[in-house]
Amino acid sequence: MNETNLDELANIDRRQNFRIDMERELVNISWHDSDGQAHKLQCSCEDFSKGGLRIEHDFAIAIDTIVEFKFQADHPESRFIPAKVIRCLELENGKFSLGFQLA
């Protein structure tokens, strides 16, 4: 296989959007469940990209739930960012990997 073919294969594996390794940065999230109950918690953000983000947490959040994220909550200019749950997978360690699409 020549160098050009290796470059083509590498391009196939790349994701559509630039990703930022959040290195488990803590983020505040809030949402309302299907019963209208409000939830607020702090968890680690695993990945962040132009189109969405991923967290790991101890419990599931229903698909299509709108969640508000707040990065660097201590910063006075920090704002909530809305996102929709698009994936919720249970991991082998009992936690859940949650994927969100930015709204």
C-alpha cells in the first residue's frame, strides 16, 4: 500500500467535526424528566465537538430529552447551552455513555 492510499484511509476514519478532548472537565447540567421533575447535577464531559458532546454518568437520561449544559460555571460570562439526548448506552462498568446533539 502506498502513502497516498494510507492518507485516504486516514481521511475515511476522521469524524465530520473537529473534536476537543475535555479531559473529564466538570460540567453542570440540568433538565426536566417526562414527569416534569427537575434535575441538576455535575458530571464529567468526555468529548465536545461543533455538533455535540458526550458525557458518562451513573444513570440514563431518556432519548430526545433537552438538557442544558454549563461549562465553567464559576465564570461570570458562562451560559447554558441546550442539547438533545441522541444516544444512551449502558457501559460494562454500570455507568451510561450519553451522546448529545447541540440545539
